[in-house]
Amino acid sequence: MTIKKLKVGANTEEMARKIREGNRRYLARAITLAESIRSDHQEQAQSLLTSLLPDTGNSIRIGISGTPGVGKSTFIEAFGKFLTAKGHKVAVLTIDPSSKRTGGSILGDKTRMEELSRDPNAFIRPSPSGGSLGGVARRTREVMLLCEAAGFDVILIETVGVGQSETTVADMVDMFMLLLAPAGGDELQGIKRGVMELADIIVINKADGDLVPVAKRAAAEYRGAVGLMRPKSKHWMPTVLMTSALKKTGIEELWETIGKYREAREEHNELDQQRKDQASAWMWAELDESLMNRLKSHEQVSADLVGMEQAVKAGELSPTAAAQQLLATFLGNSGRGQ
């Protein structure tokens, strides 16, 4: 097997060196390259990532999702400030819903985490989801690696919200955290079982003031629900905790629990294997999307596509037969029309 090495130019080497030094301006520029759809930008971004790969992987990657109104941004800011106070460097990758008109981010997380955004040991990068499933941007994985190379040892990925495709973020992090409000059984009925099964830690946020008794009841109900589910790892049972981002309570216990989770998984080599599997799945996902883009942009396939689709709609041709014919056209002429 021959592995083609990407050429690393002088500009790319300089950018890689600056990123290793923790230069935020160069890190932001690299992320912009990674998120760009221009082919020359993508080529430079992949060359840069190849150069930086030896400097990645030294973080704990945490995906955070939650129901609307649970206070994700307030929680992440409190959690991030707690971590930076302990000497950690925290990167927060917030995935905002995309504007259908401009494609840009709608929520603007830097304005929702003003205190954390001013912390010299924190880096917040909002990215538009671009309509991607799972509430994550397509290039979130690349951005995560760039932040690791820049020395950030805790990566927090905040998704758009709870949905059927939250597996996307769960498949790129070491652990998945689900934030819930202290609504008890009523909310339990509204949470999809699949999302609950993804969670390694469930956090009942807003457990303060008059909501403390409600939060305790909710925690008990969620512990009961988790006990009926099949755990992802035989070495870790999902844990339910209570926090108050407003009062800054329960956060230290949460961090200690994350440490226990990491130790339990690393002791049995599960985290390392999980990352290897994720990297393989990432390659296949990129291959699927790249092939689909090449297929749709193929000159002859594009010419045949409308007629094929009309024939399928009219019941004159089966979808499978149409797909096979289009694929045959692409494979038979893959060297032309590009």
C-alpha cells in the first residue's frame, strides 16, 4: 500500500509552528481554512492537519447536548471557568443553527459566554451547522484537532440541541454529556430513548433554590431510567448528577466523575480503541460525501439525472435500477466531464 504524502509548503509550516505555540490568530485562520469549501483552502487545511497530527490527541473530548432552555451556554461558561481556574486550557466549539439566507451562525455564542470569551485560557469558536445532521458542522473534527495541536487539553463541543442525529457528535468525542432541566417525569417522557442511551453522564442543571427538591426527584427518575438501559461500556454505568451553573455548585463533583470515567475506560484500553474506530468512521463518512459530490457534479450524470428522476416518479423505472444506471454512467466515464 502506498500512502500519498501531502506537500507541506513554507507557509503551512509557519502556520503549524505558530499553532503549536498557541497563537490564537493563526489558529483562527487555520479553522477558517478547514471550514472553507474552496478546493485550494481545503488542500492547504489538509496539509496543515497532516503536519499537526503528531501534536493532537492529548485532550479529553466532551460532547454536550441538552433540551431547549436547559441553560447550556450558562453551564458551559461556568464549567469552562472552573476548568481554567484549575490550570486547564479549554476550547469550546459551539455549533449554531445556520441562517437559511446567509448560511451564517444565528445564536452567536461568544455573546452568550462573555466572561469565558475573555479568559486567556479559553477559546470559543462558533460555527454554523450548515444544515449538517447531528447538530455539528462537517468540519468540527478538523477544528477539534487544530485546537488540540494548539495546546487545549479540554475540548467541549456544544450541539444545536437534542435530536435523532445526536449520534454524530457522540461518534467524535470521548464522552457524551446530556443536560436536562429539573422537570422530572414530564420531561423524561419527551426525551428520545436513543439520546438517553448515548449519554455517559446525565446532568440535571438549574438545581438551585425552589427547584432543588424537583431536581432531586428528576435525578432519581433518570437513575431509574438509566438502570433499565444497556450501557455502552461494561466498565462504566452512566451517572446522573445535579448542578447549578448559576450558583456554581456540583461542577467539581462533575469534573471528578469525568476523571473516573476516563480512568475506567483507559484502564481497559477502551478510549484508545474508540478513537481509532472514530477515525476510521470519519474516513468513510468523508469518502461517502466526496463520492456523492463527485457523482452529482459529473457532466453526463447531471444530464441524465432529471430524466431518470422523472422516470422513477412516473413509475417507469425502479429507484434501484435508476441508481444503478447512474452509477454505471459515472464509473464508465469517471475520467471525463470533471
